[in-house]
Amino acid sequence: MTLASPSRPTPPTERALRPPAAGRSHGQWAVDGRAPLNPNEEMKAAGGGLEVRDRIERIYSVQGFDAIPEDDLHGRFRWWGLYTQRKPGIDGGRTAQLQPHELEDRYFMLRVRTDGLALSTAQLRVLGEISQTFARGTADITDRQNIQYHWIAVEDVPEIWRRLEAVGLQTTEACGDTPRGFLGSPVAGVAEDEIIDPTPVIEEITRRYVGDTELANLPRKFKSAVTGHPNLDVVHEINDISLVGVRHPELGPGYDLWVGGGLSTAPRLAERLGVFVTQEQAAEVWYAVISIFRDYGFRRMRTKARLKFLLADWGVSRFREVLERDYLGYRLPDGPPPAPPTGPGDHVGVQHQRNGRFVVGAAPVVGRVGGGTLTGLADLIEQVGAGGVRLTAHQKLVILDVPEEAVPQLRADLEELGLSTAPGDFRRSTIACTGIEFCKLAIVETKDTAAAAAAELDRRLSDRPLPTPLTLHVNGCPNSCARIQTADIGLKGQVVLVDGEQVPGFQVHLGGGLASADRDEAGLGRTVRGLKVAATEVADYVERVSSRWVAERAPGETFAAWAHRAEEDALR
């Protein structure tokens, strides 16, 4: 169904990134000096984001929400994983009309970073207890492998930090203009077919650099990913930096270096620098790349402050030259690209480990777990003698080191917890951002909409499965936290018109995807002018367009390939 939109015309899905115009300062520290050129840079110059922790502990947690000044509340709190959440009851059509203080509640969203590492039973219990004690039972697995809470009161933050840090977890730089949480392979160190174990690299970088004031004032966020698995399971094409496991014909296992990826309203896929990085060099190379971003990133305009804009300006050759000459002091050898993925990157299901035990991957519903699920998961792991849990970049989780004899009962018990090891295709492939329930930027509800659509599609298509599963990503605003441009079907929240009435709905992106067993390389989806779908009709639309693909596809043709060549009427 094609719906009119009350807003501006549909922008193109993919466009060339334009760096800032020449002839004036763009806030590049290495070129223009450090004079702040916008309010956000002025805020950081006046006081670093990491400094606010002391004030939270001494003042705000004692005196309460009203004691928090603007610069800390809407600025520096992010350096400790804290955002004010949306006030209940505000319609999505008012999101762009109201100021932040009018949209926000007196409670916070709080992110806990896991950095791709395995969570122990003690850590799972603490995460679950925090959810139940301080967050009204909420806890979501994000597609950045974080745990995200809601309903956090500032008075409780010091105690939450104390409990997290007692078991080796942290919220340090989970948000803000910082090195955000790492994506790591969920099966690092245990997979039979692993090329190289990235765990030592992530551990070294987080130990040395998370919370380092030298890297706590970047132009904007900096997202990192490291994997050594042939399934390419860390969405490496859309990170600021990714180290992807490869085998060099002479030098053995190491990493291929990718830089400059990112989505939001100006999507750009990362590019290979064409260099080979050894395990021993990886942390140093990561530090060199983030230092280039710190020193040369465009700080004048927040909309052009990501690394992807610098790469678009410089190009791969210059970026590599500056990296090697000015930051490393040595040349890196040329290296091979990663081979096409051999399987899905979410690791749902049961897989052999190299030590004879098993990985059991499970899917919650669009990342929602809650405190009871987390503590129940800890109980199950203890009962079967498993080794811990990792989160995935697809809002899923995997349990490591499961004894063979325990696998059947564990799968049944996980199902009772709401974690399916054999989910329907759409439950498995659907992700959703936080949406209007808690996010101040959102225009529409996402989690319940996505969950209902996935369940309905799995029901309708149970007797006629699609040739290959389709990814469905649901986002509440244009910022693409749920990666709408890299899904088979991506939905961007907006208000749409149905019979002259404004209702929650979505702009549709079609045919995007990251490298997978079904496509050799990533690509961004297309949009069709005027193609909008009401939130209540998501399942109907997905069923309709997927059925047309099945009817019209050439032998072996993927949904993405068909969607990019199909006539617009076939996509409505």
C-alpha cells in the first residue's frame, strides 16, 4: 500500500558524502588548532566528559535530578552511558517540535558495555539484579553487544556502578564522543573454523584506552569491531574501524583493516586499506587510526564529524599514507581481503567447538531479555556447567562450552525463558531499535511493532517458507540504530497519511545487506518515492513484497538483487 507522507520528499538512500567546503576552519585539531567551533566542542573544552562521574557520585545522586546543570545532563552524562529517556505519552509527531527538556523524563537509559567478551554467571546475575532492582525489570540486548536499561534514577547510579564494577563490568564511554563498546566475534576462541582469536586484541585495547583522557574528546563517536571468524560476524562494513581475520599467504593469520563505515542519515560503507595487521600490531594500529580521527576529524559541524567524512575527503591512499608515515612510523604489508562468509553471523542454533563442547545460540524477541531472563540464564549455565554467554551484533546471545549431553535439555529450558534456539525465520532475522517507548529521537514505536510483525509473518509463511530468509530491521527515526539501509527490508519511522489522517508508519528501504552467505559484499538498500507503510500493515506489506519476489525472481536470484532491478510498482 502506498501512502502519502506529510513531510518532505524522500531523500536518496545512498549519496556521495561531501566533506565540508574549503576555505574556512573545520575544527581539525592538527590543521586549525583547538579553538571550539560549536556548543558541543565548547562544552568539552570547558570540562571533560569523564569528569562528571565525581559530580554524579557526590552531588547529583544526593540532591537529585533538579541539581543537574544542562551541560552535564545533555552532554557529559553520555560519557558514562547515561541518556535521559523519553517522557511517556508524547506523540511521535511532536518529536521534532519540542526541545530536549520538553521531551525528556526524569529517568535515564543506561548502557553497559560488554566489548564482545564472555559474561560469567556472576556478571549475568548482577545484570539481572540491577534490572529488577533499579530498572523496573527492563534490559535489552543492543546490536552493539551492550545491555541497555531504562527507568534509571540518578540517585541509584553510584550503587549500580559499584555492583557492575565489582564483577568487572562498566559503563565508561558507552556513549559520547569516545571509543564506544567493541563488537567482537561471539564465538571467539572456541570456534572450530576460527582464523584468529581476537580476544587478546580487544582485552588489550579496552584495558589501555577505555577511560583514557587522551581519547575522551573525539569529534564524535568511534565504533570498533574485531573478528577472526569466517562468518564475518561483527558487521564490519559499518564500523569506523574493523579488524577482520584473514590468512596471509606468507605471514599467516592476522587482520584486514577496514575504516570509515557508518550509517545514520548519510550512510557509507567502510573501505579496506589493503594492509595486513598482525595480532601483535593490532592494538597499535587501532590506536593510530583513532588518533588520526581525533586529530583530523571535522569538528565544526556535528553532521560531518564522523570518520567516514574524513575518509571521503582524503581517500584510501592518503589515509594509509598518513597512518603509516605519521602515526605508525612503518609500512604495513599488503594483505588479502576476507573470503565471502560461510554462514550467518548471529550463530543461532548449535555449533561444535574445537574442544568437543558446543556453542548454543538463542534468539530473544527483538533483543528484549529483562532481569528475570538474565538471572534465569545464569542458573541454566551453572546447572549444565557451561562457560559463559556472549552477545551478538544481531540482538542475540550464545552460550559457550556446553557439554554435549546437556544440549537437548538446555535448548528446552532456554525456550521456557523465551530464548529460542530454533526460531522462525523472521523472529531470527528481525531487529529493532528502542523506539518511542524510551527514545527522545524516535517518531514511532518499534519493539512491539517488530515483534508482532515477525510473529505474524512466521505464522503466515510456516507452510511456504521463502527461498532464503529475509532480514527485517525496524527503526524509530532516521538515525538507523537498527541498520535499516543494510537490511533486505528496512523500515524508517515517520508519520504517514492514511485517508487524510496522520498515523505512525515507515519509509521502506529495500535490498540492502551486509556480506553474507547469500551475497559476497555489502550494499545499501533503495527507496521508492512515496512508498510508506502504516505501522499496522507491516506484516501485510512484507508478505506482499516477498511473495512478489518469489513469483518474479530468476533462478537463484536473491531478494536484494531482485529489489534493485524490480519496477517500482512491484515493490509497493
